[in-house]
Amino acid sequence: MNKFKFPKFGEKEPEKHIVEQAEEKAETIKSDLMNGVTEMHKKFAQDTDTEFFICIAFQNREQKEEFIKAKGWDDLGDKYYSGLQIAEKEQITLTKDENMRKAFKFKPIKNTL
């Protein structure tokens, strides 16, 4: 008639079961921690990577302006460009990394010269 199941006097719940539960819980915590560290490491590597740009140099400003106009990039700016915008203009498909650093917003600067 007793709906509750109690161990008999002097009986102990097997300790192995409790130890196994604790080991599983510890393994889960360790796994979550290691995944977090790995993700933090990836983000840190992305945020501190400075090799995400190129530089093109000309002999003078006139050459630079001539090149930009010939490529049709003059509507994108005159000094700093988004690689994704240039790739689109050149009909090059790049894989976008949605997890990378904050999006850069380049505003075209119209040359008044």
C-alpha cells in the first residue's frame, strides 16, 4: 500500500551509480568548457588577423585615378574599398563569412578635383 519506495534499513544506494553520474556530469562540463575555449580562440584569431587586406601602389595620383575610373570603381570610393563590393563589381563570387568581425561600411567619397 505504500506508494513510496524507501530502501530498507541498512541498505545504501550503490555508490557506483552516483560516481558514474558525477563523472558523466563532469565530462559534459569539461566538453562544454573546451568547446567554449575553442570558439574563443577562433574568434580571437579572426579579430587579431591583420592579413585581410591588399595594397596597390601607383607612381602617382593620376595613375591611381585613371586605374580606378577604368575599373569602374570610382563610385565605390577613392582610397578604401570593401573587398566584397569590388568582387561583386568584378563578377567574382566570394564566400561570405557571417561570423567574422563587424561589417565594414565604406562610404563612397566623390572626388571634387
